Amino acid sequence: MNAKKWLILFILSSIIFVAVPSAVVLGFNYYVDPLWNFDHKNKYNTLQASFNERQQKTNDISNGKFNYQSLLIGTSRTTYINQYEFQEKVYNYGLSGQSILEYPYYISYAQERNNQIFNKIYMEMTFSSFKSTTRMPMEHPDFYFEKSNALFYRYTSLFSYDTLQKSLDNINLSTNDKFRGHRAYHRNNVAITGREGNQVANELDKYAEEMKSIKKEKFPVNKKYNDILLTINNKFSDSEIIPFTDPIPVRKLAAMLEVEAYKEGYEKWYKEMVNHFPKVYSFQKISPITENLEYWIDDSHFTPEAGTMMIKALEDPKGNSNIITVVTKENVDMYLKNTFSELEKQIK
Amino acid sequence: MLFNSVPFIFLFLPIVFIGYFVIIKSAPSKKASIIWLVISSLFFYAFWNPMYIFLILSSIFVNYNIAKIFHANIDGKYKKIGVIAGVIFNVALLGYFKYVDFFIKNINGIFETDFALLYIMLPLAISFFTFQQIAFLVDNYRGEYEKNTFSSYALFVSFFPQLIAGPIVHHREMMPQFEDENNKNININNISKGLFIFIIGLTKKVGIADTVAIWANTGFQNYESLSTIDAWITSFSYTLQLYFDFSGYCDMAIGIALLFNIKLPINFLSPYKARNIQDFWKRWHITLSRFLTSYIYIPLGGNRKGEIRTYINIFIVFLISGFWHGAGWTFVLWGIFHGIASMAVRLWGIIGFKLPYWFSWIITFMFVNITWVYFRATSIEQANTIISKMFQFNYNYNYPLSSFFQKPLKIFEAAGQYDFILFKLDNPKIIVFTIITLLIITFITKNSIQLLDRFRTNIKTLLFSQVLLIGLVIIIFFIHKNSEFLYFNF
């Protein structure tokens, strides 16, 4: 065989045995797109499993036309807030287990990608982030940004058994009548849940039991908290920051604040927040959301319906004073006093 | 941009290859094709960090102009000043970018000072192009030069197939090839050979090295908890990773260069078949040994100044070799070990001490395997811990040895995420089988250079390349993972 023939046969066999099968896998994964690198919709990708929102939402921001008026950032709780219920165009960058230490990175990334300065940054504040145990997750946000922006990543990530499995999962989710899992997304970044919340009461009982066993003398304060809020304020001073505290079921909050150390920490947390922000929007008083277990998927996560009520309250606090309180430096003591006394009444 | 990356294989290489031959056919100047390769190589270099393109360009410019002085009819004294200045320039450049933080750390440690570290990012390829240019300067000073142009000199330094990981090429073997008009035609035979060895290299790098690296990395990460078996798995995995990674990269470099009708020197010749350390260094990173012999060992006096000086010279060469490989005490120690072993081999040879072939081969391989632990370790303490675990029997599993192959290896648990449907990479049967098979391949099979020498355009080589290619694609398909984040509670 001469060299020319060898080369032609080599190219042909590579096409048949390597390129064609690879193209089939690439095409299939492209069609379902479990990594959110493209924006096409079809009946096989109406529902998407959220195996890693950090990568998926970052890919969505990197590869799509990212043009939003405001941003919503927070933990898995905020993922259930439907961004389309806001009156303005808001992107929901809520991420499972997002630590407050990650906020500046993800806000910066979204801001860099956005065509305009965000009018508002809706920022979820959680009491757990005020604890000293708050850590960066194993993968630094830069890991996801770099990966998402790596040359040809959108295409190379399609050639993977792991991606293929996720595509098959998504087809399964999309073609099944009813979703029963914890969380899945529509193609437009709206999360849904299949959980019905019938275990919430048990979970709250369990939580109350656990809290009884805690005998902490002092709340372990996150020493970086002050610095991180300063950083956020300084770094995003062109946008209006709307800090809002997550709703907590009344029974859970009451059980938590029965521990003296936690009560002390809770007070410090509110005072720290109002030191940095003129207004903190609290959803933690006794309200239809915090009282009614129908608004809960589990003892930490509220339903998308409650999320929509929160949006309305953030946009019009006065008109929704039954679920939201605007806490300031001036009224923080009064707010805490009222909350504690209402909770005590509730326990009795 | 690595040789095994998608942008390189599917974009950069085809564009440069097609552009090269189009320019040869269409451009009026003979230099145009060389300039095209220089520009492509600089782009390849700048792709990693555009700022460092000024570094390589200034290095090329300074060295070329110093060498030009030697061609002028000037006093020998000034030539000597020129060569010393040139070598100092190159060594200083390398010293600043590669070693300055190492020295600051050590000064701070010894004198309890608090000098701030500079955190300089090591420029890609600086160790390679510095050595190549020192050789060029010294040879020009010695009068061993041939006529050359700036463009072919710039290509000799920057030629992308060998730029970032060697081989350390010599100007005499490269520049004439760039200028040779016979090399400027498309040569189907060279393309076939180039593709053949490129696929072998790609399979070695991506298919083998990157897979055994999973065990090596996990083992080094969890070094404090290793059992004796884990420690041996870790060291063998790294020994194999290094071999298949580096030799694979060199194979790819040879293959890419062949597409342009350029022959790169051989850099690997079955080093794990060596029967003593001197033999090992004639097979491992051959072009480095060639440089160190020609430009350090011989100028120091080689073996011409008596036995003791010979031993000292050998030791110095290996000390430099260790330090060249990396700015850290682990590398220095690794170089020292190899220096001592090399001196011992010489001494044994002189006193006529001879071991049976198989025994000397085992000792050599084990020595290489153990010293690689220092090469990979992030601290001497880490290396010592792993080596001590290799030799102190500690089973460390809560089930009997007879059940060893029945359960996933806990220490390599992270490798379990790589799921090949029929097995996962934390499966002890797979780990042990793979390591033994790969070791046998390195011990007894023909190496890629021998395969290239015997290459014929026939059905056998066609099938062989296709099998490698399909195997490679399958491994890539299964190894490529998306990270998961399943923590839902907050």
C-alpha cells in the first residue's frame, strides 16, 4: 500500500469509526443540553436536573445573551423564586449551598457579563452565614468561571459519558408526567419542586429536639462577616443592594431562639446587617408564610408560591406588611423585641 | 494550548499546516514559510500568556546579536567577554523567573528575614529555550557555527512542536533543516509517519498518563494514610504517569514536526529497560543528557582531570540537572541521588563489579521508581513518609488480605467517580492489572521510536492506529466528568 492510499484509508476509517459515533453523542447531548451551554428548547429538555447550579447558571450567563436590569443572589432557598415574577428583568443566580463568601465573586461575574449596571441586587441573608462555620466550598468560583470560558468548552463538554447520563436523566424528567424530586429547572431558569411538604411537621419536631440538646454558651460568630458586607457594599456601590432575610418557619425560629447563645447571635446578626445597609427586608416575623406549613417544601425551603409573595413584598413593602418588615438602625431593637415576644407567645 | 487540546488539534495545527504549504507554493520569498512558522510558534506561545512573548523575543534578539559579534573580526578577549555576558544573561533570566522565590524563601528561612516573595509565574518553556540558546552561543564562540539568518534562528528557538517540553534541540540539527529546500514539499510519507507517532503519543498522554495520574494524585494527596500496598500503587502510578506523559508529549512533538518535514532528535528510548543509572540517562530525556555532557561535564574537565575530579564533575552535572527540573529541595535531592548512583556505577565498573543482567535491571528500576517520589512530592517530608510506608508493612484495611480484591480501595475512593460502566477506577483488580500491564509494556515492548522506524504504510499500521484512536476516544469519553454539587440544605 502506498503512503497516499494509507493516508486516505486512515482518514476514512477515522471518520467512520471515530468521527461519526462521536458526532452522534455530541449531537444528542447538544439537543438536550444538560449543562446549559446553549439556549434551544425542545420537548426533551423542558425539565433539567440541577446537578451543579454553579456550573449550569454560570454557563447560562457566559453563553447566552445576558442582559438584565437586576440580580437575585442567594442560597438554594432563592432558587425557588421565579425571576419572571419581578416587575423588572431579574436574573436568579441562587445557588445550592452558596456561602456569603461566594457572593462577591458571583455578583462580579454576572455584572461583568451584563450589558448594564444592575439597578438592584436582591441579596438573601441567612443566619447560618453569620456562623463561624461558614466556608468557601471546595471549588472556588473561579473554577467555574474558567471552565465556562475555556475555549470550546461548550462543545468539548458534550463528549462525555457523564454528560450523556445527564441528558438521559433530563429526557426522563421531561417526558414523565409528574416530577417528584427536590428541584428541577425549566429552560428559562425557573425552578420547580415535586416535593409536597408532608414531612415538614416531622422535620420541625426533629429540629426542635436537636436544638434542645445544644448548650452553647456563646454563638460562634463569623469573623469575616463584617469584611464581606463591606466588600459587597464597596464593590457594588453603583447598584442598590436589597438585603432580605430568608423566611424561617415560626416553630423552627422559636426553637432556635430558645437557645440563649443563638438568641444573642441572632441579635448581633441583625445589628451587623443594619450597620452596613440602610434597610434590611426581613421575612422572619410571624406571617402567613412562616406560620403556614403549606408554603414549605421542607423545614428550610419555601415553595415557589411563597417566593412570589416575597417578590411582591420586596417591591411593595408597605402593601405587604403582613409578611415583610423593613428593619433599620432606628427600629432594629424594637423589631427584635417584638419578634422575640411574639415567638414566646407562640411557644406558650 | 497543549498538543492534546481540542483547539490545538482541530484548529491551530490544521491552519498552520495548510498555511505553511500554501505559502511555500505561493509566496515569492523563500523566507516566507519560515516567518509563517515563527509567527505561528509565537502565537502558540502567546496563547498561554501574551505578556511573556516579549520575554522570548528579547531572549532571541539578545542571543542572536551576541552570537553575531563572534562572527566579526574582533579580539578574542572581547569574544570571551561576549560569551560570558551571554551565558550570564541567559542564566540570570532563568534564575530570575524560575528560582528567585526559591532563594527568597530559603534566605527568609535561614536568616529569619521577611523578604516578600515575588510570586513570579514561571514562563512556559524558559528552561528549554535557555539551554538551547546557551549551546548556540557557546558553539558560535568556539567557531563551530554555520551561516544562519535571524528568521531561522528565531524558528530554532521557538519552533512550536518542541518549544514547551523539548526535546532540547541543537542548532546544528535544526537550522539546516529549516533552510533545506527539499523539506519544503508536501511529503505524504512523512505525514503518515507523523500522524502514526502523534496518535501513539496522544494515547500515551491522554489515554494512559492522565488515567494513572488519578491514582498517583490521590495517593500523594492522602499520603499520610497510605498502607504499604497503597504506597506502592502510588509510586508505580507516578512512575508510569511520568513516563507516558513525557514520552507521549515527545512522540507528539516528533509527529507534528514530521508534518513539516522536520526531524526532531530522539528523547526517549525505553528508559525503564535500563540496567544501570548511566544507561538510564542515555534513554531518558536524552537531549538533556546531551546538553549537560557537552556544555557542563566536558567544559568542567569531564574525565580528563583524574578520577576524583571525574566524580565531582558527575555529581555537579546531576546537581544541576535536579535544580533545572524544578526550584525546590525535592528536585535537588532527586538530582543528588541520581548523581551518587551514577558515581557508584562508574566505581563498580572500574573495580569490575558486575551483577546479573536481571538483577541490575530490577535495582535500577526500583531506584528510579523510589527517587521519582522525591520528584513528585511537594516536600521532603511527604516523600520520606511515602517511601517509609512502602517499606514498613502496614496493611491498614479492616478486612483480610484474601478479600483485598473484593472491595474498592478506600484511599483511592475519589477515583471511583470515574465510571467505565463495567468497572470504576477504585477497583483494586483494575488498578493492579493496569499497573502490571503498563509496567510490562515499558519493560518489554518496542518503544514508539522503534515502531516509527519500522513503520510501513500497510494494513497492520492502519489497524494499529485505528485501535489506538478508538481506545483513546473511549477513554476520553469516560474520563471527562462534570463536577457535581448536591448539597441541598442551604
